[in-house]
Amino acid sequence: MNLDDLELSWNEKESLIGKVALVTGASSGIGASIARKLAKRGAHVTVVARRRDRLDELVQELHKEGLYEVMAVSADIQKAEEVQHVVNKTINRWGRLDIIVANAGFGYRSPLVEVDLERWEELYRTNVHGLMLTLHYGLPPMLGQGKGDVIIISSIAGKEVIAGGGPYSATKYGVNAIASALRLETIDQGIRVTTIQPGAVATEFSQVAGYSEDEIRAFSSKVLPLHPDDVAEAALYALEQPEHVNIPELTIMPSKQTQRFK
Ligand SMILES: NC(=O)c1ccc[n+]([C@@H]2O[C@H](COP(=O)([O-])OP(=O)(O)OC[C@H]3O[C@@H](n4cnc5c(N)ncnc54)[C@H](OP(=O)(O)O)[C@@H]3O)[C@@H](O)[C@H]2O)c1
């Protein structure tokens, strides 16, 4: 068969100008970096997290650069009504939703027998249930449009487990399962799902996860963690692919990190 007979046509690279994005966990680290880069590429962005002051600072920073299509909506992604509110505000302002960046989450380190049950529950409610809520309320507008992108920030901890990492890894393995199901369920409706699995990234993550300053310093000087912008560039790489290209999974590691905390 002559390939020319197939009359294949490939799309150009996707432009982010005017696309409407919702980024959870945008008050610091990876989420803030993705939101910044999306806004600078011309996307309209709803930035979401609990710390309103941090979101307002980000919005102000972008305003100073002449980028006004950014909106802060504070919400706790563990709460259904708050997630629905975020989606409603986005649709009310821009009339559509093209990109969901499900990034909000945190780490927690503990041997299983010593687990603080309340913290474990919060970890699950944020990393897994919060992701489900984000997708549950965010996807319907996108499905109605027949096109959209979902970027899910998972972790290398969703691929390998270390001692003390059971609770966190369990959530990120769960995140990957949700992403895989979503990809299968929405592939025929124009939705591209990308899971990003970063290794160590220099954000507030390690402090929140319970690592001491000394541990963070020693580990960082050994592996030189990624900058949050490195992960944001990976997200943009996936988002800017031509319509016929999907990057299902993307693992990004510091060059010197072999395993998650080694
Ligand atoms: N840093 C790493 O080494 C690393 C590696 C692999 C994967 N990750 C993943 O990357 C994602 C972002 O983490 P990061 O490294 O950027 O850490 P970070 O700087 O601590 O950022 C975490 C973000 O999640 C938000 N968040 C947490 N709980 C929330 C809730 N209940 N409702 C709404 N927002 C919530 C935080 O905002 P508020 O506190 O203001 O709500 C913050 O904006 C997480 O999913 C994490 O698991 C991180």
C-alpha cells in the first residue's frame, strides 16, 4: 500500500493562547510554576489552594507583568462543594475549561506501625479523594467541548516504595490507577491524560512531609533536586503537543538521583 493513499493529516503544535486552565496546589512549588508558565504562554488560569495570601501574591506578580487573565480561588480540594465552586467560578469567568492540572498534594513519611491515623486520613483525602473531586467536577465541561487536557502530578513514589514511604506511595499508586482509568474512559472524547512522575523537586514538599532541615540539606547537596520550573516545562511539553500526540506518562528525575531518597 502506498502511504499517500491513506490521506493522513497531522496537526500543528498546540497553542496555549486563550486556553482556560485550572491549576490546583498553585500557592507554591510545582503548581505555582506551572500556573506562571501557562499565564506567560497566554492561557487564562484559575489558581487554587487553601492559602489565599499566596495565591493573591502570585496573581499580583502576574498582573505586574501585564497578565490579567488569572484568577485566585481559595479552596480545600478535600471538600466537594469547594471544588465545585472553583470549577463554577472558572466557567462563569471564561465560559470553558481546556486544561486541568491536578497537582495539589503533600507527602508524609512514617513507618506503617507508627502512622498518625489522622494525618494518614488527610493524606488520602487530599492526594486521592481530592484528585477524584477535581476530576469529577472539572471533567464535565471539558467532555462537553470534545477536547481537553488533564495533567496529573503523581510521583516516582507511585512507581517505587521506600521504607517509611508506604502511606505516601499508596496514594500515588492510587493516583496512577485513577489516571489510567481516566485515559481509557475519555480517550474517545478528545481528552488527553498525562501523568507526570517527578523525582525530588526543591519545594516545600520535604518540610511538609516531615524531613528535618539537616536531612533536606544533606539529600539536596547529594542529588541536586529539580527546580519546580523543570517539572512545569515537562507539563508544557505535553500540553503543547499537536492534537494527535498524547504523552501518557512522563518521568522526570534529577540526574544524580537513582532512587527516591537515595
Ligand atoms: N517536591 C517533590 O519532591 C515532589 C516529587 C514528586 C511529586 N510531588 C508532587 O507534586 C505536587 C506538588 O507538590 P510540591 O512539591 O509543589 O509541594 P508544595 O510546594 O508543598 O505544594 C503543594 C501544594 O498543594 C496545595 N495543597 C495541599 N493540600 C491541599 C488541599 N487540601 N487543598 C488545596 N490545595 C492543597 C498546597 O497549597 P495550600 O497549602 O495553600 O493549600 C500547595 O500549593 C504534589 O502532588 C506532590 O505529591 C512532589
